[in-house]
Amino acid sequence: MTFEEYIDTDVFRQERERLCANRRTAKRRMILFFVGLALLLIGGILLPEEGSAPLWRDILGYSLFGAGMAVTVIGAILSRRTDDRMEDSMMRRPAFAAAFFLYARQYLAAGWRAENGIVRYEIDLPVTADKDVPHFTLVRGGEQTEISLAPFGEHLDALDALAVAVFGLFTWLERENVVAQRISYRLLENGAGEVGKKGEVVLYEAGKWRFAGRTQRREYRRIVKYARKKDLIG
């Protein structure tokens, strides 16, 4: 199945709608968190530390404290129900991540280079890594590829850009049977410097996959398994 065919399926449409709905719920969850925290603080202040206090103050304090606990629990429940990423990774739910995989397999499985056994690429974001990312630039061997995330929907972030790029990388590694000595990438913002303090992230070196590489390879294999199970690929 092609990328364009998949994003037109009911399965992907439902996942995209779910993502938008969860975005709205996340805002409500944040409001509940602050309301719950405020109720807990006010209730704690009203509750007497020593000695006795007027009955009305005890009742009000315990009531506000209890309400704060209830609101906090509701917020925690909403947090679990609206999580769009897998519990043991940073990848989106398979039905959504499959679109990343099909796009990368179709459009980003070529263009990679191994110079003297070294594969290095950069992901250039137009905004800071903790905000919505509408598009990004994949830089490989001095060549730039502009990638829009609009076809996938709204409210995507830097982790989604990383997934699209790495799915293309692993597809290329498998198709071409590449033997690399070192694989690494950098995350940039407007081409003007690295995001965060990690600098270059090494995925593979000296014959071993690093932690980041093992994690991303596991997520790639997981989505390949899902795609085959759902007959998205042969």
C-alpha cells in the first residue's frame, strides 16, 4: 500500500482525529492539574496543625483537600487515556506511525550516503523541539530534503520528525545491505545550532548499536511487523 492510499483509510483518519481530540483534552488536563493543586494548597492551609480550630474551618479544609485529590486523580486518568505514544517508547501508536513508515519507505529510502563507512545526517527544525513542527529539513551528504508533516495532520513534534527520518534510514540500510562503521545525527533549529546539550547523537559505532540506536531500531522493527501484519507491505 502506498502512503497516499494509507492516509485515506478509515484507520488512519480515526487516529488523526484521535490525536486532535487528545490535544484538546491535554489542555483540559493541564487546567485540572492547576485547579487540583490550588485546592490542595488551600485545603492544607485551612487544616489546623496544632490544637483545635472552628468546625467550619475543619469541614472546609477537609472538603477542599478531598476535592483537590479527586481532581488530581481525574487528571491522572485522563493523562493515561490520552497518551498517543507507546508506553515503552516515544513512538506514536502503530496505526498512526505506520503512515510515517510508509512515507519514509516510499520517499526517503534513497539519498543516503556512507562516506568511508560513516553515515551522518541532520534534522533541521523551524521551531524549538518542544513545540509543534509543521515541517523540517533532512540534510544528508550536503543535500537538503524539505519534508512537510501536514499530510499526517496537526500537532506533530520533533519526535515525529525523528521517526520519519530514522524509518527512511533503516529502510535504506536494509535494502542496500549497508555495512557502516558509524551512524549519527544532529538535531538543529533553523540551521543555527544544535537543540539541547546532547550535540551529535551516535546510533552505531565500533560494531555496536548505542542506546539511542537500539531504541530506534526496535521501534522500526515494531512498525515493520505491524505493517506486515496489516498487509500494508509485502
